[in-house]
Amino acid sequence: MGMMHEDVEEILFSEEQLRARVAELGAEISRDFEGKNPVFIGVLKGCWVFMADLVRSVTIPCSVEFMAVKSYDGANSTGVVQIQKDLSESIEGRHIIMVEDILDTGRTLNYLTKYLSARQPASITIATLLDKPSRRKAPVEAKYSCFEVPDSFIVGYGLDYNERYRNIPYIGVLKPEIYRD
Ligand code: IMP
Ligand code: MG
């Protein structure tokens, strides 16, 4: 059992819980997308750890792409989505699985799914590690979600606060005094 990071108030999901649940999701996606050769599109940077584990538990042919967006400044959602890195391949006629770290207000994925649907993919499905449904502002639903989380600021397993804590191997709640000033 590793030690808890001093800025973390509580561990929500341990490495073991994450491993088991992500593997379950990978198996479910493999069944649902059999014969469809889906493209996983990760939304950087937060998706990176989750996506690496997820695609390694997917057993059907698939490909991997990344986009980078900026939608967050510290702990406050600005509601403004800026595309910093776009796709390098065509997605026309392809089955898209958008991979996100956390679905919060939904503004990022609402914007991205509209933006990408203009390129005429066969379908767009959302897979998120975490879902904070109580915070939703845009009409977005994740078909695949590993865990629901309460309205606290979450870090670890790829999720950051001002670029820190992404390397924590579990999911935890950040102590409020870290982001309150
Ligand atoms: P949305 O557009 O409000 O759904 O925000 C999505 C993005 O905000 C996520 O991809 C995260 O990068 C970031 N975000 C939202 N909530 C949290 C959190 O609790 N911890 C870390 N990042 C978060
Ligand atoms: Mg972030």
C-alpha cells in the first residue's frame, strides 16, 4: 500500500480498482465495436493514462488519434474551448470513440462532437473515465463511464491541477486549501 500524497484529502479509486474497471470497459467496447475498426480519439492531456490502459484492454482492430484542447484554467471552467492540436487523419466514415478523463460541465465534449461531426464520421461515442453529472451545463452523455464522482476537485491518473498531480497512480480528491487562495 503506497503512501497518500500530502495534497490529497481522500483516495476515491485505488490503482487496483482503476485497473479492474478500465479492463471491464475495454472488454465492453470490444464487444460493441466488433467488426467496426473504431478510432479512439483522446482529448489531451488528461486522457493519456486512462487511454493507454483502455486501449490495451481492447481486443479488436482499432486505431488511436489525439486532439489537444484547452478549456480549463486552474479549477474554474471558462466555457471557452480552444483547439491546440487537431487530427492528422481523415475520420470520414469511421466509428469514433472520444476518450476523456472527466466529463464535468460537458462543454468541451459538446463542442468537440459538433466540430468532428462536420467531418462525417459513421458515429461518435463518448468514453470517459469519470463523470460529474451534477455539474453538467451542456447536453452531453457518456455511453461508457468508469465511475461517477461527486463535485470535488479530482486529481491523479492523468488529471491535473495547474499541470501537477498527473503522475499520482490513483484518483484522489485535492485538498481545497490547495486551490482556494
Ligand atoms: P468540461 O468541459 O467542463 O466537461 O471539462 C472537461 C475538462 O475539464 C476535463 O477534460 C478536465 O481536463 C477538466 N476538469 C474538470 N473537472 C476536473 C477535476 O475535478 N479535476 C481535474 N480536471 C478537471
Ligand atoms: Mg485538465
